[in-house]
Amino acid sequence: MFQTTINHFLQSFESPFLTAFMRFITTLGYMEFFILFLLLLTFGIDYKKGFILFQVLLWTAAITFIGKNYFALPRPFHVDSTLQFLDGQLPDENTFNFSQRGAKSFWEPLPADVLEVTRKAEHIEYGFPSGHSSIAIAFWGTLLCLFRQKWVRGICIALMVLIPISRLYLGVHFLADVLGGIALGGLCWYIAHLSILKKNKRQTFFERNHYPIALNTFSFFLVLLPLLFLYILPSKVYILPAFMIGSGLGFLLLGQKGIPLNEGTTLHRFGRTAVGILLFIGISFILKKVVELAGMEGQAVADFFKDLLAGFVLFWLVAEIAIKLGWYRRDYKIV
């Protein structure tokens, strides 16, 4: 599974069109796309469903990073210079001068000397498990459970298949990376199913609009449990637990008076989404400048609280502004 044979096979069909298509597909697995997509979904279509998908995305990404750091395994282009590096966004870090040093057979691991060299390298982005694959399964799998339309399911299933394949074609993941990512994503999807997507759990969650701040299972999962990631994840990805906690606090605070109903005209939905995008960009820029002026740029604590505040503002202030403008209606009835 750590051979580069399948990568070479897929790249034997290489053409400008196919590479452009695969790069487009793989772009749908990067965080920038998910942020824009979820802002559109949360404020333009359904606030609660958008919030659930944000949580699934962040938890899956955090667990995937833990796996990458624990296994510390290189990518195909690190160990085989004869393989084309076709990804347009991941940095080309192939400075090891290895040629066809993948595993010799399907079940064999990577050579020990290759692992020794690559694990000593600085600034290397490890490959196993594939984050694109894990998030593709967990995120799009959750989306097809939340939206039951046939065309939505078709798109979700297509992306769950195409995104892992794109990573193989572009030369940035072994088959083992992709299969590991699919297994991990499937586990996260299953946990989300047990927690919120099952019929009885789903009805309970979506029928409620009020969420009192109290130390219960829901608030523990949203706010306290993500703190554990601070002891496990590298500081460069503190944005994940920070955004988990910030968005959770914003959701709970909004739920004190009532989560707004997903009503409104097309203009209202456009206005809410525009406020969400502009406010997220604006607050992120302002907080970044504040951290720089305070001389705390690059410090883990400053970055953590910056991202926590950004998540909080996104899920609380945007909705409150839209309510004040009449673009949302709040149901004050406690269910």
C-alpha cells in the first residue's frame, strides 16, 4: 500500500485537462473552500446544519493531524523522484533525492532508511492518513445525511470518490494514506451519526431552538473537550480547537434567546451571507493586526485566542446583526 505503482498508473493518463480537473477536485478539500462553503450554507440555507458541518469538519481535521504526527510517514513524491508532483497548492518538499524508494510489495512498509531521513527533515507535511480523504468521507457523508435531495446525494457521493482519487493522481498520497483517511473519516462520520444524525437524535436537536448554558453533555462536547487537543496538536494547528470552542460558545450564547429560524427571502439570505463573509474577513484581519501590534505574532497563545474570538463572532454576532436588520426571525418559544 506504500508503493508508488498506483500513482504512476494514474499519471500515465496525464493530460492538461485531467490535471486541471484533478486540481479542481482536490481544491474542494482545502480549508479555504470549506470556510466559504459553510458560510454560504450556514447563513444562506440552514444555521444549525451549517454549525453541525463546521464541527464535523474541525473534529475530523484535528484527529487527522494527530494521526499524521503520530505516524510521521512521508508522501509518494518524497520517496520517488520519478513521480510527477502535480498538486498546485501543497509545497514541493522533495529534497531527499530518493528514486523509486516506495515499498517493494503491497503489504511491506516503507524502507527504514527512508523513514529515518524524512523524519529528521524540518517543515515536512506528513501524509498518513490523508486529510483530504478523511474529511471528504466525514464532511460530505454528513452533508448527504442532513440534506436528503437526490441531487445533493449524487454530488456528495461523487466527491467522496473523486477527492481521494485526485490525491493519488497528483502524487501526494499513497494508497495506504487514502485508505487510512477513508477509514478515519468513516469513523468520524459514524460518531456524528450516533451523536446527531440518527432519527431520534436529529429530531431532538432540530426541534430545539434554546440551549441553556450549563455543564451538560452538549456544552462539554462543544467547549470543554476540544481543550484536550491543545495538549496533543502542534501549535500551528491550534486554529482547530480554537474555532471549535469559539463557535461552540457563540452557538450556546445565541441559543439563550433562541437560534434564528431559517426563513426569509432570497435577499435576506444573501444579506445574511454577505454579513457573515465580510465580518469574518474583517474580524480576522483586525485580530491579526492587533496580535502584530502587540508583538505577539506567531505565539501560540495569541493565535489561539485570536481564532477562538473569530469563531465566536462568526456564530453569534453575525446572527444577532441579521436579527436586528430583520433578515432573521427568532422563535422565542422554548421547546
